[in-house]
Amino acid sequence: MFESHVLNRIDQLPASGAGTLAVVLPGGRRLGPDAADVTLRLHSLLPLRHLASGRIGDLANDYVEGKLDIEGPMRRVADVAAGLLAGNPATPAHGTHLSRRRVLLSRWQHRKSADARHVRQHYDVGDDFYALWLDPRRVYSCAYWGQRTPGIAQAQEAKLDLVCRKLMLHPGERFLDIGAGWGGLLLWAAEHYGVRGTGITLSRNQHAHVNRLIEDKGLSGRVRMLLLDYRDLPEDEPYDKIASIGMVEHVGRAMLPTYFAKIRSLLAPGALLLNHGITAGGTRNAQLGGGMGEFIERWIFPGGELLHISHMIETMAEQGLEGLDIENLRPHYARTLWAWSDALEGRLDAARALTGEQVLRAYRVYLIGSALGFERGWIALHQTLAARPSGQMEGTVLRGAQSVYPFRREYIYRDA
């Protein structure tokens, strides 16, 4: 029964511009053309059901579990995967709906101990593995591409500098990087803008790596990296500028008010926040449909949750942060992910030796699936600049809402 549905889907793919697909069954029977862009070799009949229903996330899970092999260039694999989908995975009809139960589950998933476990499961896969396909600074977030940007390393440096310019960093300012990763932004801000920087992470590997870099670069005493949950940051000495890069995806819907309230309490009056994070393409889906959300939850980002930018801005405002400037870098992230995917595809044997076959397979399909999601608008990437208004008091009346932001953009892009 499933074979006829699969054949129909295979026949429909070229007409949609998705490329050609062939499926080889466990006994050797071939469905589809002899010469195909992508071939799936099944070691079990179970993936036929996922093929017939267009649940590409479940097919990715089958691939990671060894129930099928994929032959063909990964860019064509992404095209075929998009053609197999039964609908837009960012709509509530195909994604998972929001519900009170999911909100309660979100709060449970983002206890401090759970967040630490989730972060270490992803980021402590191995520094050497990530070094194979990230840029030399290991910046694991959306790069910023220009028309003549030669490669990922330069695009990531452009992103780091863009963040620093948006925050109007100045020498001697107290700067906090929440979820500082392997230290790319923290060290760039210290070396190029002269800030006194603090970074935090829950990854032991990242914590050790950045502290080695701080010592090697002679930045001890001016820059520090802490192994710390954001909820435990002391509030006795406020920061002039705060960056949250690729962190908000890990916070969770239920904890988002707590997160932005904490950031507001850490900012000096009038100070700035740059929140850079992946956002949902749909307004009412809790995760991507077609099995993709479940795949990401299981293999890549346990506990990760994407929210629409409208919800992000609303929550910021409710916690006393004024939104100043919003920029959608969605196409930049698609290009970044393809650069990562191409780099990983060129080092498969080395990656396999570092992580094993299962982890490698998960990352191969995660990177191309994410690139596809940004290309098709199922997910987005927003940089939001916000301020804690100064709130000057006259008696018992709040007068004004000042900040250091000049309320024009030319200062950001004059050197871009």
C-alpha cells in the first residue's frame, strides 16, 4: 500500500523542481528512475510510511538510526526533502499547537539542572568536532554576509562587529555576553572595543576553552568566563551593555518573562541589550511540523523552543525593555548553514572518527534541514536592540524614558 503512495510522490517531485528521487527496498527492488539526484537505500520497510506521509523529520530519524542510507549531494537532498513535505510545516495545521500543557512542560524542561544537561548534551559533543566545520573563532550563530564576503570566517567577524556597533560599545564599559559559546564575541569586544567583559555558559568544554584563550591573549583581569546559569548572575553591579546571541532559543516560552526580567535587572538605567535569536516562522506553532521539531528535540537541541518575534517583543515590553531596532537576518543564516554543511561534508571521515556515525548523521541532516527552513521562511533570525529606559523620577512621577540609543541607524551602518 505504501509503495504506491511513494511512487506517486517520486513521480511528482520533478514537476515541483525538487529533483529526482529513487528508493531501493531491502530486497533490492528499485522505485523511481535509474539515474536519480538522490537515492534512499532502505534497510527496513518502516521508512516507507514516512515517505508516503511526507514526514521528513521522521525520515531523518530513520537515517540517524541506520534504517536507511542517503546517496547524493546534500543540497539536492534538501530540495527533495522540501518536495516530499505535505504542507507548510510552520502553520498550526502541520506544526504542533500551543497549549497550556506545552507551557507547563516548558517550565519543567527549563529547570536549572535540566537546562545544564541540555546544553552539555549539545555543546559538549566535542570541541574538535565543531572546529572541523565552524570558522576559526568557532562562532556558532548566524554570520553576516556582504556582496563580496569571501568566506565564513570574514562573515562571522562582520557579525561580531555588527553586534558591537549596534550596542555602541566603548572602552571601559561593563559588557555581559549571555551564552558566550567559544568566546568569539566576548574576545572581539574586549580586543577591538576595550570593554571589561563577562561571559557565561553552561558548557564545561566552552568554559575551559575560553579561559585558556583569555590567558593566552593576556586579557586576565579584564575579561572573565563563568560556568553559570543566567538566573544566578549577581545584580549588585549593573552592566552598560548586554548581548544574548543564540541563547534565547534555549530559554523556553514559560521562562521568557523571567529571562527578560533578569536582563532588565542586570542593565544600568539607559543601557542597551542586543538579543539575537532564531524565531518561529509561524505565529501559533510550537515547533515545526513534518516530524522536524521532534527530530531537533531528540537529536540536536533538547529543550529548545522557538517563538515568533511578535511574542518576543511583547514579552520584552512587559518586562520593561523598550524595543528600538529589529533586523531579520533570515537569508544570512541560510547561507551560514550551507557554509557549515559544505565544510562538514568535506571532512566526513575526520568527523566520524571524532563523534561516531550516529552523531555525524544527525548533524548532516540537521544542518541542511535548518538551511532549508531559513530559505523557505519556516524559521527566521532576528536581532533586536532594546534598552532599559532610564526612568527619571520627579517625586513619585516617572518622567521620560531615556537611553543611550540615538534613535537613528546611521551609527550602525556607516562602516559596514
